[in-house]
Amino acid sequence: MSLLHRPYFWFFSFTILFLLSLDFWRWDQEIPLSWFQLPGWLFYFVILQGGLVLAVAGVSYTLWQEAERDQ
């Protein structure tokens, strides 16, 4: 059984994404405008959402296919 087929891998993946989304280290910082005059946290948010999309796609591809085959 490969690593991607283990539920614990996906549990820790989603836990890490959740903890990274809390963003404690930037709470007291000022919000400077960066590229295209957008706040820097917006790009961090987009990257996290991309990671979430990849994680959900990985779960649906690996674990849900196994559940359908078992039925």
C-alpha cells in the first residue's frame, strides 16, 4: 500500500494546510501593497487554496476510488 493510499497521510496533509491557514506570524504586521497593488496575504491565500485543491483531488482519486471498488 503506497503512502497516498493511507488515510493518515491525508489527515496530516489537511491538518498542515489548516495550521498554515491560521497565519499567526503575520497578525500584527502592517499590510503593505505588493504586486498589482494587492495585499501580500492574498497571494499566500491563493497558494494555500491551490494546495487544498490538490489535496482534495488526491483524496478523491485515491481513497474514493478504493471505496467504489470495494462495493
